[in-house]
Amino acid sequence: MILTRSIFRKKPGLPPGSLVYTRDPVQDYVSIQLVQYTEEDVSSSEESSVDAMLKKLDKNKVNWININGLHNVSVIESIGKHFDIHPLVLEDILHTEHMPKLDHHDNYVFLTLKMLRHDNKQGISQEHVSMLLGNHYLITFQEKDGDVFDAIREGLNNGTGRLRRRKADYLFYRLLDTIVDHYYLLTDALEDNLEELEELLLEQRLDGISEQLLTGKKKMIFLRRNIIPLREEMRKLKQEDILLIEENTMSFFGDVFDHLMHLSNTLEGLRDLITSLMELQMAANSNRMNIVMKTLTIFAAIFMPLTFIAGVYGMNFHRMPELEWHWGYPVVLLAMVLVAGSMVFYMKFKKWL
């Protein structure tokens, strides 16, 4: 089962740039996390308000601002006012059903996409995530606490890898790459599930197979709806000259585009596989129905002459000579057995059985 869509709560007719969170709040508070780092050191803190966080910003460091909780529109509005974010961009941050999108402005780059994770209860859980890349900062907007970025935080704290030696654009790439890597986990799980369904179909174990195939098809459509638009946005990013992204970092975004291309091709293959499995399931159901009808037809054919004999001797006419014959009953039963046996032999001879 896939996480169901939220109810679209923005009223028709509102002017462009109206800030309305379009989903029920998934947590009742907003947390503001600030991570600041240079090559030499790193610090992290939980801030009580937007103003307290803004006072700590340091242009000589990379500032990663992580906002968890989008239902408090005033928080988003305050951040937008300080960093001079366009109202339409702020609207997209709160529009949880928005398709993946990348916008390049003079002083920032905006990306919105879905963070997808495997959920044992729901199959796939989704979270609307947006990123704002500026000259010395990166702002991430999430709907709730908990994400897939723990490895990145650990790398920052330990000072391993390139993270602390690079600017905010490289952190932007790493977050995006981590989200895309989790898409692989979902497509791999879906592929494994379809292979199991294929084995069940070949073994003619059809109970509940239709529902599982339909669920797999819905998951595939859901993944396509999130991956393919993001792929096109990454294609656009490769073709643009963005000053906020250094040239040596842009090649990493090309690698993300390659991953998305591979995922898209995988989903195309899974779509063909689901179509083939559905056709196989329909053929298997038809074959099973044919076997049932064949069995019923054979029984009907065998009992038809027996019913005829029983009907003749069940008419109870007074002058039927066989009715008073001493051996009449066993002879008729024997005749019925012989007729039934000869029909079964004939059907086996014709390879109908």
C-alpha cells in the first residue's frame, strides 16, 4: 500500500504566492537546526526561533539550516523575507503535491522533490522536501523530524570525505544524491517483489495475485511520477550556467542525472514486466477456468447416458418387461458401469483426460 495523497487544502481563487500548507500537519511543532562548518571545525545547534538562528549565521562558514515542520507558515515567511525568496518559491515549499522542480534565481537555487523511503506498513512513505542553495548557506525544508541524511551529518562531524573542504553547493549535491540513492532501494524492492509474483504465476498459485500486481503497478506509477520529472530538472541543471554551483561540483550533478536515467530505464523495464505479468495472470486464470470447464464437461458427458438409462427405467410403465425381471436391477447397474467405463477409456484414448 502506498501513502495516500493528502487533501489539497488551498482554496481556489487565492492569488499567486499565497502561503498555504496543503497537507495535515504530521507533527505539532517546528524544529530549526543549524549546522555550521569549515574545514577545521563544525558546530550544530537547535534554535528556538528564526531570529535566534539568523543571528548565528556566519558568512565565513557553510550554514546548513534545516527546518522540520511546514505547518507554521510564519516560519517559512520569516525565512523568505530575510533571504529575499520569491513568494512563488515559498508557495512551492508549502505545496506538498508539487512535482519535482528546479528554479535558478539571481541569489539562490531552489529545488523541490520527494524523499521516498520504504515503509513496512505503507509500502512507500513520501515526504515533501525543498532546498534553497545560497552563497554561503543551504536551507532544507522538511515536513517532520527524521530523514535519510544521518550519514552526511556523521561525515561532517568526523571530518571525513570532501564535505568540510567544499562549499554549500557540494552539500546541496550530497543531500540530493542521498535522496536519489534511496530511490534505488525502492526500485530494487519492487523488482524483487515482481520476480516473486512471476514465480507464483508460473507455479499456478493465483490466490491474491491480482491485488499484489495492482499494488505493484501503483508503486511503479508513483515512482515514475517522482523520478522522471526530477530527471528532466537535472537535465536542465546540466545545461545552465549557475554561478552558485562551481564547475567541479557540476560534474557531480551529472552523476545524479546518470543515476536518474538508470532509474527511469529500470522503471520502464518494470512497467513492461508488470504488463507481461498481468497478461500471464489473465492467461493463467483463463487456463484454470478451461480446466474447470473441461472437468465439468467430462462429468456431464459421462453421466448423460447414465441419466438416460435411469430416466427410461424410472418411467414406471406397468408393462415394461424388465421391471419384473429377477436380474433386471443388477444388469442395468452393470450396463451403466460399462457405459461409463467405455466413455472414460475413449476419452483417455483421445487424450482428453
